[in-house]
Amino acid sequence: MGLCGMAASYLAFCALHFLQFVLAITVCGLYGVDLHNAAQNGKYIDAKWVYAEVVGSLSAVTAVVYSTPCLLRFASVWVWNAVLFCLWAGLVGAFGSMYIGQDPRDDPDLMRMKNAVWVDLASAVLWLISTVASFTYWWRHRAHRTSRSNV
């Protein structure tokens, strides 16, 4: 049993979703700085940065919604987690190819973007863990009878 009658698996999922939320908000802040600066200076807003904000926002909202206990039992949860993992992997690929090989000497903006790529990678790994864990949970509990089953 878990804390105050909650299952250990639910507590583990809550901890995982809390970390996903924190990293998603961090990514929104890291990329939001460049979007804000571009908007302030009347410059072109690159779609890659907008993509990063959308992925971060979707992940943050999803992590908050998944903290509701009854939602983790739906079969489609692991599918959406897999979609978010793919979106994060795309983000790592897009920004990793731009910034990982760069030398950030005396350029705090470049260093921020290099750090953002590592946060993207950590988020992608967490969503992969979430996908595998939720799929495993669904696979193990798929045959259990519910109050709505006819059999």
C-alpha cells in the first residue's frame, strides 16, 4: 500500500508527472525568452521556437491532467504519452543539431540554448518512461473486470 491509502504506482506516476510538468515549464521559459525578444524587436519568429512552446505547453497541461487518479486507467493514455515522446524527440533533434556542437564562450544566449537541448532530452526520456510505464500498467490490467463490463 502507499501513503494514506494511495497505491505506490499512483504515487510513482504523480512524481513522474510532476517532473514532466517542471521540465515542460522550464522549456517554455527557455524558448520563450527568444520569442519575447524577437517580438519586442520586430524580428521574424522562427517556427522551431513556436514548436518548442507548443510541445512544452501540451506536456505541462497533460502532466497536470494526468495527476487526476481516474485518468491513468484509460487505454489511450499510453498512446498520447507516445505522441508526446515523439514530439520531444523531434525537438531534441531540431535544436540538438543546431546547438550541441557550438562553443558558447562569452555568449549566454548560446549557453541557454545548449542547456535547453539537455532539458529537452530529459523531457523526452521522461515521456518515454511514462509511455512504457503506462503501457505496462494498461497491459497488466486490461483483462480485469470493471463495474461497466458485461462479462
